Amino acid sequence: MSHAGTLAMIPALGYVAGKVAEHKEQLLQDLNAALSMLLDTPIREMPVQLLLQVLAALVLAVAVLMWYVRKAAAKPKPVYLLDFAMAHPPDTWRFSKERFVPANSLNTRFNPESLDFLGKMLERSGLGNDTYTPPWLVNEPIVMDIAHARLEFEVTCFTAVQELLNKTGIQPRQIGCVIVNSSLFNPTPSLAAMIMNHFKMGSKTINYNLGGMGCSASLVAIDLAKQVLATLKDTYVLVVSHENITNNWYPGNDRSMLLPNCIFRCNGAAMLMTNKPTEARRAKYELQHLVRVNLAGQDRAYRCVYQLEDENGDLGVRLSKDLTAVAASALQKNMVTLGPLVLPFSEKFLFAVNLLKRKFRGKKVAPYTPDFQLAFDHICIHSGGRAVIDGMQKHLALSDAAIEPSRAGLYRWGNVSSASVWYVLSYIETYKGLKGGDKVWQLSFGSGFKCNSAVWVAKKTFKDPHTCWTGFDPAKMWEDLNALTATLAAEKAAKRAAAEKAGQTLPEDGH
């Protein structure tokens, strides 16, 4: 039969399937009675009407069977997150804010203006005193070669994977696929091959290495793992998320490329996913939704986070002034797709009404932002910087309690790129715990430009202290952050007063 013929039959088959489902009990009774008479009566002696009824009943029975088979086959199989573990570098890698400017002074290529800029940016960043940086970047001689970049990956990610294997009891040879994401450090052999070699995985294990995907890459890797688990039966997929500091330390003086030096720190996350039904009971989470938005087709979005060489040939990543606007646009598109999947009816209704008003009255009507706190019990926002978290809290109208895990992630660990949503989730598991049925929203942004969302449902009630949060004091964090907020507010007020005295007008952000 041609494709056109098949398509033409779809409405009729849908109608038949609906009727079958509606009257299936009666149809089964009729079929049973007809078959009983059929067994007692030769076909040639059967009345034509009865023969047609039997035939119709058989056709409908087959239709019922096919409908149920198709329905069962179309339903996606559950994807579980068995567990995850975070990198916790050695204490010798700890890098306090007091050491930051003196350590950067060792780079004789930084001019005084760059050192002053780096110091000011760090003070405003929202980072605490216990982040981590490879020692060979902050001691003489400064080393940024590929051997030390590999060593950084080994120290952070090998330990995270080993902890994960210890927690789950899974042996390396049981893993069917390894997926590693690292945006800017991609040596040969690949990082995925490094993991397979170190843990001596089997020859049937497949691997993928994702590069250039930015701070949202971990959820891209989770999506790839989901697709792999849709094709491989009863297996495990190891996902490792990392961003390398050694390979990406910028030694030049272009201010648009210096900010990553201020806030990016050592990191690593290892996640073990599976589709094995036997693991459903001990898995922590089930993946419910994954929504990806990619604006790479737009020039402004494509170039707002861009790796290139500066005028002196120094390689770095430039952050454009369009970044905030592009991120807001990507977030809006992601929420439009995610909202109908997760929001309660009341929020969907209000959003739809607002959409209609804006269509007919234009920009006079402010856009309605749904209350996503009604849809989720926990929110993990990419801790890309203080301004990012502040903007997200304001845009989504989140409480301090809801945003606390993301602020803690930035304060304790810095911008840890794609691994940030896992450091944030590990904070929630450590300090708050989860109840069975709790919904977790992971939201990340990255170059390209991308905005990705993952929704997880907790399979059980648990609290799991992660070693990466040992000794952390949330009260001390809030004390420091509140002091920073007060200082910045005072600076803004002073600037505004000085501008008014000079007869000038400052924009709303005070800069």
C-alpha cells in the first residue's frame, strides 16, 4: 500500500480504534457467543447474517489487539538516574579571594588595569573563599600545557566516577556507553576514551565526546544518554560533565575575555543512568521531560559567547553585551515549550489569556510569567554568576529559599560550567532532602546559544549528604551575600547622587 493510502486510512482506523475501546466488553461477549455457535454449526449451514457478525467480531478483535500492541510499543520506556557524584579537588587546590590578585600578578603580561578589573569583578562575583583552581595556574611557573589539562581532568573526573561506582556497586564492564561533555578541552584520544582506559571498560562499550556545547552541555549529554537508552536494552550509561580551567585560562588584557578568569573554577560531575526495570526501586530519579532550545541560527545569539584570539594572538572566550538579552529570549522560548507540560491548569489559563491580550493590544500589556514554583518542588539554576542568578530570581519571581541552592553553588564552587546544575542538586540532597514524587527542574544556559531544561521526579524519600558540601555554612554565605548586596546598593546610590549633582541621568541599573 502507498504512503498516501496509509495516511488516508489513519482517520478511519482512529475512529474504529475509538469505538473498539468504547465497546470492547460487549464486543468480546459477542465474539464469545459467535464462536460458541460456530463450533456447533458447520460454516455452510450458518446464516449469512451470523457469518458476517462473526467476521466483524474477528476483525474488531484483531483491531483491539493491534491497538493495544501499538499503544504499548509507543509508550517510551522509563529512563532512570541511578545516582550521581561530584568532584571535590584536593585542599591544596583551594583558592581564596585574598590570593586571587597576587596570584594573577605572576602573569607578567597582565597590565595594571587588567589586574584592577579582575579584582573588582571578583569582589562583585558572589564567590566565596573556598573555590578551587589548579595550583599550576596560580604559582610560579604558570603552566597551561595539555599534560596538565589532562591531569586536571583526571584529578576531578576520575575521582567523581570512582565515587559513583562505589555508591552504586556497578562494575565498569557493566557500563554500555560513556558520554563526556567538555566544551573547550577535547584532546585525542578523547576524554571518554581516557575514562574507558582508566577504568578498563569492555570492548563493547560505546562512547561519545561532546565538545563546544558550553555551560548547558550536561543536559545535552543527558538527552543523548536518553536516546542511547532507547536503542540499547537493559544497560547503564555513564555521563561525565567537565570544563577545563588549565586549557582555558586567558593570559591577555581584553576585558570582554577576562571575566571567565574571575569566576570559572575546577569541577566535575558523574551521573549513572539506566533503563533496567530491575533498577527502578533503587534509582533516585526518573527523567520526565527534557526541553532544548537552540538559537544558533541567529547571528547575535551565535556570537554572544565566542572563542577567538585577541589582537595579540591570545586565545580566550569573549562574552558580548548581548548575552543577557539573548539568554532572556532563549529562556522565554524554553518556558513556552516546557510550561504546557508541567504547569497546573490555573497557570496555563492565565498565560493563555495574557497571550491573547498581547496579540490584540501589543506591548501595552506586560508578558505574564507563570509561577513555576507551583510546578516544581526544587529548582536547580545554572550558577553562571551573581547577575545570572539575580536575573533569574527576578524573572521567575523565586523566593530566596528556592534560589538558595544556586547561590550556594556559585558561592562554594564558582561557575563550574555544565556541572553546576549537579552541584546545585547535590546541595538540595545534602541540606533539604527529597520526598518521593518531588519534581526537580534543572535549567541551564550555554554558548550557541542554548537554554535547556530537565525535569526529574524523585523515586523515593531520601537525604544524601555529598562530600563536596562537607563543612559548608549556609548562614555564613547569606551573611556575606547580604553584605555584598548592601555595598553594591550604596555604590549605586552614590553614583546616582553624583550624576544628579552633575545634571546627568543614569540608566536603571545605575551604571
